[in-house]
Amino acid sequence: MKQFLRALRWALLTLIILAIGTLVGAWLIDFRQTDQELADEFRGQRIRPTVHYYQVAAPDGQPRTIRFMETPAPIGITADGDSALPVVLFVHGAPSSLSFFNEFFKDTMLLNRAQLVAVDRPGYGYSDFGRVETSVIRQAQFLQPLIDRYRKAPFLMIVGSSYGGSVSARLAMNNPNRVNHVVFVSSALGPGLERTYPISYVVDTPLLRWGIPPLLRLANDEKLAHRRALEAILPDWPRIKANITMLHGQRDDLVYPTNVTFAQKRLVNAQVKQFLLPENRHDIVFNKREYMTEILLDILTRRDVKETVKAKAMAANE
């Protein structure tokens, strides 16, 4: 009995130490890079992204600051972002920042085919870090200036990961004639079709909330309000006219694969293509980045072929 109690005490002590260590680590790590760190990250590349900021009005009267980075527009294109190349806009999940997509900004094949853009969602990275916004509708409103920035681009693709997929869906709903393609990666789209751990409710209590690092508190606030936020956009799924590609791990126990079925039933005015990966969990961007890039390049290639056929048909009719 004494040995059992001794082992139990050591187990509890170990759990406490791990919990404290995790909490301290979370206070020190915020998953973001400064502008200078991003510049250093891509130093030496032929095509290097630059960082920009804009402000947009918010319901509380305090403007929201949004940070994004983009690769240069082709020579001869105006400085306001209009591009002769297709534009690929990456929207991250939680907790995260635009740095989540850094490796795509190093892929020469992708860089040669499209202008790449990544954004810090409201509250993350350097978009008013820690200032929460749990409404998917308002998050999309805050990112709308990016859609407007690339309004003259010949093709606009949005790539949304996890929670970023929710915001990407709303952007496509709001811009049915501007957004040409949406790639949902492990995306949380259906109300309630994701895991919420009991600890999320525990740490949301006033007694414990003060001790949670801003990044985790922000992600937890989004998590607990996500069902309601997704219910608010349920009536608008038929507004999406963009082509859709869905990538999801069949072993994803955080954002369930049933999100794919949910979206397919509601995307009544969109063509949907799905890729269900049998061995993957909620890790596609990390562990299947090259596969993701192949899919993005294939989308861009099929778009080029379609445009070529269209141009030849027009020339033949002249």
C-alpha cells in the first residue's frame, strides 16, 4: 500500500510539474515572428515577401490593425496590390500566425506561378495580438480589404486551415464573384463537428482565466464560441460559387472528417473535390506540405489551361 501511495504521489507531482512547465512555455511562445524576423527568414531568396499593415473599422469604435505579408506583384503592376498573376491567400487556424505558411513562401515552383499572401487573423501574430474576436462574420469583415486589394487579379484562391477555413468560407460567401477557388485544409465548418476538451471550460472560469497565456486564451475563446459563430453563417452557404477543394485527415480527432460531408451537402452552387488522407490527423499543413503544394499547382495549371482554351475560342470567333 505504501508503495502504491508513493507511486501515486510521484505521478501527481510529475503531472503538476508538466502542467506548470507547459503553462510557462506557453507564456514564452506565441507562434509569431516580428517583421525583422520574417525579413531574416526569407533573406537570400530571389522572391521575398514584404510585410504590410492596414486598419479597418470595428463595432466597438476602436480600429483593428491587420498584418499581412505578400510576395511582389509582377513588374509593371500597380503598387496597390493588383496582380497579373493568380493570387493565393493563406488563412491560418488557432493558435497560430501567418508564419504557419512560411514554407510555402520558399517553394520556387509556387512562387513562379502565383502571388502569395498570408495574413495574421484578428488577435493573432501582430494583428492586435490578444484582442479576441469570436465572430466569424466580423473576422471576415476585417479581412475584406485583402479581397479588395487583389480585386483585379485574374484568379483568387483562398487556402484556409482549421479555424481559418471558417473565415475563408465566410469570405467566399461575401465575395461570390471574386473568389474563384477555396481550399479547405482540416477545416472546421460544421457547428459542433470538432472536439472541445473539458479543460477548455475549466480554464474559462474567472479564477483561472487570468493565468492563461494570451495566445491560448484567445484560441480558447474562439473554440468555445465557434459553434455559435458557425450557426450564424449557416443560411449563407449557397452563396458560395467558387470551386472547392477539401483536404482532411481521416484520423483527425480534433476537427472531425464529418466536416467534409457537412460542407458537400451545403455547397449546392459549387463544384467540390475532396482528398481524404487515411493516415493523417490534424497535421496536413506540417506533414503533407509538398502534397498540398502539388494540389495548389494543379489548380493553377487547370486554370491556365481553361484560360488558354477560352482565348483560342475567342480568337477563332473573331
